[in-house]
Amino acid sequence: MTICVFASSSGRINNEYAIAASNLGMLLARANMDVVYGGGGIGLMGKLADAVLDNGGSITGVIPSFMKDEGWDHPKVTKMIITPDMGERKRRMFEMADAVVALPGGVGTLDELAEAITLKQLGLFKGPIVVLNTLGYYKSFIDFLGNMISGHFLRYEHEGMWEIADTPDEVLGHLVKNKEWIQDPRSIARI
């Protein structure tokens, strides 16, 4: 199983987020799950990659050429794929993924998570989507999704597209359980 992990590249954040990213990387490696991520060498991306590698796992980075040129890539990942732009980066990551995990992050991570949910709503991605809600980071986003449902911008059934985890252990549990959502997502995509 290949897990696509979206995460922050910031190194200026609460250390609890870094600990969670490292623990998740360790758990994924020990569960023999391959990881694909944004290819960064710092922040939560770097912590995740280091932990996967330190625990004998396989991790593939996917990074746009301009980021590589800036030296933002992780120098030791198992494999690095260089793309011409951000859109191609996401497309490649989704193509490789059996599941998506979103760690805390900025607008890039939010964009990636929102696209994962959109693709699943349209039946273009079928795997689990797990949000790691370390320190309640995603509470406002989860509430916002709830507002979409109560306002009829999403159906009540759409709430089953994602899972919320408070710890890396819970993330692994959701991935292993791999709860199927619905057979024909397009049948309810139109509101």
C-alpha cells in the first residue's frame, strides 16, 4: 500500500507537530507501507521522510523543478521525481497513492487535502483520506466541512469520505481498516 502524505514544510512550528510526523513515518515504515510525499527536506515533510528512512522504509519525493533548484528537496529519499510544476506534482502523487494522509500544514497542504476530497467525491480517487488532527489543528476545517454539509453544499453521506485521527496510531488504524465509502460516488456527487 502506498500512502500519500501531505504536510507542512515549515520548521517554525510547535514541536508536537514534528513529533507526530516522525511517529507517523516510523509507523508507516514498520507497517511496510510505501510513502510518497512532496519531496521536502525541512519541516514536517523532512521529519516524516527522516523517520521513514531511519526505520527502513521506502519514500518517494515528488517535487517541482523550481523547488529542487532552490535546494528544498530532501537529499536522501529513496526516489525523487521532478515535475515541471505544482499541478503535475499533485497529479503524480495522486496516481501513486492508495490512500492520503494530511498532516498539519499551510495553504499548500490545504489545497492538496481539498483536492483529495474533491477527487473522492467524484469517484476519481477511491482510497482512504485521513486527517491527522494533532493538537486540534484541523478543528476549524472539520467544522467548515460540517457547515458545508448542514448548508447542503455537500451531502450528509459525504462525511464518510474522510477520517479524523488525533494520533499517528489512529492514522495507521484507519489505513489498515481501509473502510470503503460507497460503490458509486457519482450517484450522489450532484447535490
